[in-house]
Amino acid sequence: MKLVLIGIQGAGKSTQGGFLAEKYKIPYLSSGHIFREMAKEKTQMGRWLKETINSGALVPDDKTLEIILTYLEKPEYAKGYILDGFPRTVVQADAFNGGVDKVIFLEVSDKEALWRIAGREGERQDETLQAIKKRIALFHSLTQPVIDFYAQEGKLITVNGELNITEVFKEIVGALEKSKNY
């Protein structure tokens, strides 16, 4: 099973990704985590990623595709995966043709997302208010077309991400079980 979680920052993608990974025994992979880990490296790519992430900008399509597609070639992803944060643009979704069975959109309002992020402990360096607002704006401009792309392909499952954590998980599993074409 190859799943993609899409949602605004703070929608609960990593929480639900962890639950789904446990239930379906497939690995959870966050593009943000990969990029943050690489940004720690004392390499030209690491420094560039750190600057890009801390400014709130998205990693360009060509670099994102190169990094994510290389990761997915690892043997632990052969039986499936749960991706968070990729594909984030229609260019990425189109290039990722065949890499997705179902896309789960955790729908959360901007206000709710900001409230959740503000309540997180141990603020990350890339979670300044300015960077968060920039990422939310980028989500709406770049990622909404990805949601539309997968809706047209019949792969989209939309879930109310403002429900409590357990209810969101039940909604996702229920929709996956009902679709059973993965």
C-alpha cells in the first residue's frame, strides 16, 4: 500500500502517519524530516537546505524529486510506504506517477493549524510565525492543485482533520477499508 498524507502544517500528518504505519506495517516517511536531517550535514546541499527551510520556502521540485525518489528505492519501501509532505506540487505528483494508491487529505483551517503549531513544545528553528505563515500560503497556492489532481484520479480521501486524533484515525481507516483497491 502506497499512501500520501496531505495537509497544512499542523494538520496532524505525522501523528496519523505513525498510527497508519503501525496498523498497516509499512514505513512512514516525512519529506520534512529527511530535509531537516540533511540540513544538519556540513555539506553544500546541507547548508542550502538549511537556508531554504529556515526561510519558509519549499525545496524546488527537481531537488525534491531527486531526494525522495532516491529514498524510495531503498528495500524497506518495496512493500509500500506512507509519505508526508510529498508530492507537494502538481509537477511532483505528475512525475510520481504510479507511486500512490490513495491520498489522504487532512483538512484543517489555517486558524486551527496556527493554534496547533503555537502549542507545540520545543519550537523548531523553522517554525517562526513568519515561516509558518509563508508555508501556509504556499500550501494553498501549490498544494491545492495537487489535491485536485488526485481527486480527478479517484485517489483522494478527504478527512476532517479537526476531529480528535482517534476519530481522525478511524475516519482514515474506514475510508481505506471501504476503498479496498490498494
